[in-house]
Amino acid sequence: MEVKVLPSLLSADFLNLRDDIVRMESAQVDMFHLDVMDGQFVPNISYGLPLIEAIRRGTDAPLDVHLMTEDPEQFIETLGEIGVDMVSFHIEATAHAHRLVKYIKAQGMRAGIALNPQTPIIQVTHLLGDVDYVLIMTVNPGFGGQSFIDAGIDKIKELSAIRSEKNLDFEIEVDGGINDETAKHCIDAGATLLVSGSYLFKARDAKEMVQLLRGQHEG
């Protein structure tokens, strides 16, 4: 599968958000990653549906929404109406994960399941035939700029082995501490969707960084 780079807008300059979106589009990113936090499931609050709707109007790039919230079901219909392309929710946040996956797909979006660093893969193996992607958190969710948790590599490898063994086609997304070094480890382990925040937004040449992230599987 082709490696895709997703800048996390949590690391953008919110006073100049449109400029940052245009800058990332010029860097030829594949889509944008949006973290929705409710101050309950995670200790931070990020942004809500009105801002996502504004971002949708401001870019033609696909939008990947990561719900770090309790009761993720409440947002799905509106996200579909806004025109979001991908939605992931946390297995730890709902008692009805399979039903929610079906609900997301019914709204015309790709469905993903996310796991906190301490949550083992076995918690989502029953969903792997139904989801479009699995999001492995390689930092504790809630804040940007954290260091990569190495144990996430083993989880990516485990997922990749299951995918091959059962001939499934879900993608593996990784979020947290992604730079050119950690990206290589993730890609080698089987990841294809790389979420990167401060590494991209603080770069003098974001396009070069995007190419670096994509190229980590070569040679």
C-alpha cells in the first residue's frame, strides 16, 4: 500500500489556520488529520464541529477525523453531512463498536478504530474484517508534541501479521511523535498512514519533510 502523510491540524497556528492549510497543500500532503477532544475521554479540549465544517470549506483534501471523546456516536451524522472522509473512534470509548463502525459507513465515510498505547490488539481483532483502518496511538492522546512510545511498533507488527494471515485490507495509521526516524520504523512494521504534527508545521520546508516521511520505506 502507498504511504500517505496526514498533518495533524492540532499543531497548526489557529490564528492563521487557512495559511497553514494552504502551506500543507503546497507540500503535497495526502489529507488532513483532525483531533476532536472533549475534556472527558482525554484531559484536553481541541475544537468542534463548526471548525471542522469551516476546514471542509477551505480544502478539497480528504479529512480524517479522530474522535477522542466519550459517546462518539453523537458526532457521526453531522460529520457525514459536513463531508468528512474518514472517522475513527476509540475502542475504549464505546460498548457498541461494531454497530458504530456500520453507522459510520452508512454515512458514506471510511471507519477506523483507535487504540490507546496501553490497549492490546486483541481488543479489536473482532473488528478487523469490518474496519477500513486501525489507528495506533504512539503517544498518550490529548496533547501534541509528545515523544514516541516504542511499544507501538510491536502493535503495528502484530496488526500487519493478522492482516496478511487473514488476507484483510485494512490500513494501519500511526499518530504520535512521527518524524523521519520513527516513520521508518512504523512503515517497516506495516503502517501506511502517518499522522505528523509539530514535525511538519515547524519545518522550514514542509514539502521536503513530507517527502522524507514517505520515503522512509525506500532503501
